[in-house]
Amino acid sequence: MDAIRALDQIEEIHRQIAKGEVYRGYRSVPLALSGLLGLVSAWLQPVALGTSDPIGFVLYWTAIAGAAAFVGSSEIIYNYCVHEDATGRRKTRKVVGQFLPSVVGGGAMTVCFTHLSPSLVPLLPGLWAICFGIGIFASRPYLPRASGWVALFYYAVGFALLWIARGPEPLTGWWVGGTFGAGQLMAAVVLWWNLERT
């Protein structure tokens, strides 16, 4: 009986230690590159996508989001497949699993809003930013404490974008690319400053 209780206590201690450990799979360079991809994509966005083609706007930024997600997570994927042991892979799955529901939620909103009416598309950049902030907050127990400021940045910008989304104004690429570009660059600085600088 005492041995079972002791094993339960040890397991609880391991759970508490795991919560306090900072995940080191996210790296500053891939995140910074994904941020730069967002900024360049905002600059290159064809004007017609924001004025007369809201569905094209969504498709353009969905493709950019996929590319940026691949760039930003490339080192995580590589380390997961090549370097990590079973414990490291389990932690990666746990941390990424904390973040993914917010991305899935953003994707579900995108599909539903574009299906219901193209007039709802101006709301998406703000909702995407808020969903991304939620994902960062969900992962925060495994990230440096300063990552909370990055999540708050996404919340604040998401709220501002929802506030100005009045419909007839053109959709600018800077609403998405500027938000995510700046946010990813901020996240890269937080990671570099707290985990990578010597």
C-alpha cells in the first residue's frame, strides 16, 4: 500500500517537473524566417485580392500560412524525425498538441465564413490573430514567460482588426502579413533572448 502511494507521488512529481520545463524545440531562426515570409507576402499581395476577390484573398493567405507553418516548424519536424528520443518526441507532441486546436479553430472559422458569405472575409484576419494568440497562451506553460507578451500582441491586433473590419474597405495584405510577420519576429526575439543567446 505504501509503495503504491509512493509511486503515485513520484508520478505526480514528474508531472509537475514536466510542466515547469521549457520546451526548446521552437527555434528563433525558423520563426524569424516565417515572419519575413509573412511580410514579403503582404508586400507582394495582388491588389485585386483585397478589393474584388475576397475568396482569392483567403486562398492566398491560406497558402502563405501553410508555407510559413512549414518554415517555422521545420526544425521541430527535423529534430522529431532524426534526433529526439521517445521522451523528446512525447514532449514535442504534447507542446504542439497544446497549440494545434487554435489553428484548427481558425481553419474551421475560415471554411464556415467563406461558405456563408464573402462579406464575412474581412473578419478573418482579426479572428486568425486571436486564434494564434490563444494557441500561444495554451502553449505558454512550456514556453519562456515573455511569450505571454507575444500572445497579447496577437490579441490586441486581432481586436483592432475586428474593430476596423467594416466590409467595403479593401482587404490589405498587411492586416495578415504585417500582423503575423511582426508577431513571429517578436516570438523569434523572445526565444533567442531567453533560450539561445550565450
